[in-house]
Amino acid sequence: MNRRRFIEIGSLGTFGLGLSSLLRNEAIAADAAGQSTSHKSKRSVILIWQHGGPSQLDTFDMKPMAPAEIRGPYQPIATTVPGLDVSEICSEQAKVMDKCSVIRSFSHGNGDHWAAAHWMLTGRLGANGSDRIPRQPSMGAVASHLLGPRLPGSLTSVNINDGGFGFHGGAWLGVARNPFRYGEYSYGNEAGRLPTGDHKSFTLSDGLTQNRLLDRVSLQNQLDQLNRRIDSFSTFAQVDDVEGQALDILMSGRTREAFNLDSEDQKTRERYGDGWGEQALLARRLVEAGVRFVSLNTGYWDNHSNIKNALDGKMPAHDRAVGTLIQDLSDRGMLDDTLVITAGEFGRTPKINGGAGRDHWPQAQSILISGGGYRHGQVIGSTNGKAEHPTSRPVGVEDFCAIVYHALGLETHDTIIDPSDRPVHLVPGGQVPRELV
């Protein structure tokens, strides 16, 4: 085994990157771009992405007085915020609504899955249904580029269940800004174009013990010492740190341990449940370990037919995962420093169609926000009696991105260098709704 590949942390798809290579590429890319060190933040983001588009009328913007074909099959229930009712299938989220804000007036004008998802996750239009290539870096990739991990020796971003309609990668920021991928990919990776790795990657290769590995590290350091003396570039000094981070993750690091759910308290695991609940627990553990940005994709919400059967099958697991995650973060004193946000690329049609489902409807969507240093226990905005369009406080895509960036200590007018070597704003516009701050 080549001495310079003494750490083998799994195959990351066709790129063949090991963990030390991934971390080294991040360090070299940051140095080459003259990455600013002025951006500091103690916060992380957990983005729960409902690709396909969840129904606002069957979750957070119910219209119980509307005709049956509008109001849908569910009844509203009270929450911990007086006057804020939600669907009966969101009972776990109802219990933590005092720790949340619901934006009922989110709206944009694009009903194409890929175009809307690209817009939501990057802040700019780029891909569409005919051309699904990501053209802009995701918010997670930008956070990786400008901020790095929240704690040394940790991964910067992790994507769980990439799925379709998801643009979570680095695009022109490069593969070094792609997240570490984990979980099931039943809808493929058509949009993200991300290399793959998972928890099974965290192993010592070739039967290496920790002592043998340390022997090889010592030998490598001796062989490299002379060359390092004659290299005055800062990237070379960063390699030392990179190897340290990789060793920390591989042997005893926080990130490696975060993937070991068997070490979690059994009662906590039972609270979260299996499937998405277990993955939400993993998201919390990753944030504890210092990961900056975690995206968790739950299900497929493009329910053009039999929406009741579809939501009955998946909403309980999603609801339990989100509600338990928010309460657990609060109990641990982590919620203020962790933004939890749930959204899809658009909402659903106000009128139930002939197949008992709802179609694409970008004019209105409800978004749930918790933590992140924002004010909560409120509803922001409203829609008309059929949840067709905002009637007050409209919030757009750029505002959505501004909410995420502001929680991380970044602003939409901050800049990164694009492929033509010009500075560009993170988002071309957008403001955080004043009610949140």
C-alpha cells in the first residue's frame, strides 16, 4: 500500500477520494481561492428537504371552512402556540410549535421540480427538467467554502438520502465542497452528481491496527520532512493539519463516533424511531460532532394521486423525526445554535384533482423553521381562503436563502469568486423576515 494512501476511508464514487484526500482538497482549494478567515460562526444547519413538494393544506395551512375538495381529508389540531393549528398528522410537530415559526406565505413562480429545487437550494436558477445539471453551488457548499466545519477534526457537510430534485453539491466550487453522502438513494442521484461514501467507509484498510497505522504515520512524516522544509506555501502547512483531522476522524474522532448510533441512549433512540427518525438522530449527533451543514431528505412528496394514502404512510415518520429532533436539540441546549428548517421545492394545488391527489403549486407553500437564533412561536404571513397565494407578508426564494445564511453568520451580500474570477454575492437579493429577528 502506498505510504501516502495509508488512510483508506472508502471509495467516494468515480472520484476515488479518501477522507484525507477530501480534507486536503478542501484546504488547498481554500488557500488557492484566498478564502476569507473573517467568517466565524458557532452555528450549524439541519435542512430537512421534502423533495417533490409537500402539501401546505394538509400540514401547516389548513382551511377547515373551505369545501371538501379544498380542505382535504384531515382535521386541524391545536399546538403549543395559541391560534396556530396544524394537521392532525403533524401531532409531534404540534408539541414543539412554541419553538418554531411557520411561514405560510412562501411563494415563487416555478413549477418545474428541478428548476425550483435548484433555485431553493442554491439561490439561483440553473437546472430544469430538460437539463438537470447543477450550475450553482448549494448553500451547504458555500458554508463549507466560507466557514469550514464548526469544530476541528470534523466533516463540513453531510447529505443523507440525496434523492431526486436535490442540488446539494459544490458545482463550480469543486468536488471538495460536496457533502459526504450517507443513507438510501432510492430516487438516484440524478441532480446532485455527488461522490458517495457512507458510515461503512470509516475503517482501517488492509487489517491495519491503530499501532501499525501510527507507525506508518511516523514513517511518512520522516520521509516527507525534507520536502516540507523547502515548500513555503501555506497549503503545505495545511497538509499537516489535514492528516491530523483525518487521523482524528478515523481513529477516535467525534465524527466517526457520531455514526455509531449503538452508543446512543436506548430511550433516545426509541423516541426518534427507525428510518427517518434514526437519521434525524444521526443529524443531531453529527452537529454535536462539529458538522456545519446536514441535509436530510425525507421521502417523496410529489403526490399527484391518492394523497391521503401517501401522507398516512409517510407523514407519521417525518413528523416524529422533526418533532423529536427539535425537542431533543432544545433539551440539550443546542437549538439556539442549530437551525432546523423543513421545506420542499413548492406546495400543492388547492383543489384535489380527479385522482384524489394534488398537483404542483409554487404560488404557496408552508415552511417550518426552528432554532438558529431566531424568534419563534409564531406564524408569518397568510394565504387566501384556498391557500392559493399569499395575502400578507410574502416570502420568496432569496428570503429563504437569507434565513439560512444569516443563521450561519453570513449575509446575502457576502461574496465568493465565480469561475470567471469575479466576486459574486451569495444570493442576488433577499431579506430575513423581520418577525424572526
